[in-house]
Amino acid sequence: MFRKYNISLMDEKWEMINQNIKVKHIPRVGELIYLNNEEQYYKVINVIHNMTNKHEIFIIVEIFDKT
């Protein structure tokens, strides 16, 4: 019923943080993402869709400082 998307997280220097994360909803610009394995919040800066052979989604993030 619901489609799952595979996304890749990249930092603002386009270095890979995490690949092939399965999500039900594509995050929007300004939203926060929490990764359990890293215990870190990330703020979404940009969402890039690559529509060539396969629909790839790259989420550009920055580390969110709680202070």
C-alpha cells in the first residue's frame, strides 16, 4: 500500500553519511532527521531527485546543534 523509498544522506560538502536508508516519507527542507545508530539530529538543507535509470533520492543535511 505505502511505498518505501531508499534515500542517501550527504553532508553539505557532498560526502556520504549514510546510504540506502528505507523511509516511508521523503523528508522536506527544514525538517529534522534523527538517526538511532549515530544518536544525532540532522537538518535537511536540500532534497535531490535523480530520475535517470532508477529513482534515487539524495538528502543534503547539516548537523543540528541542540544548544
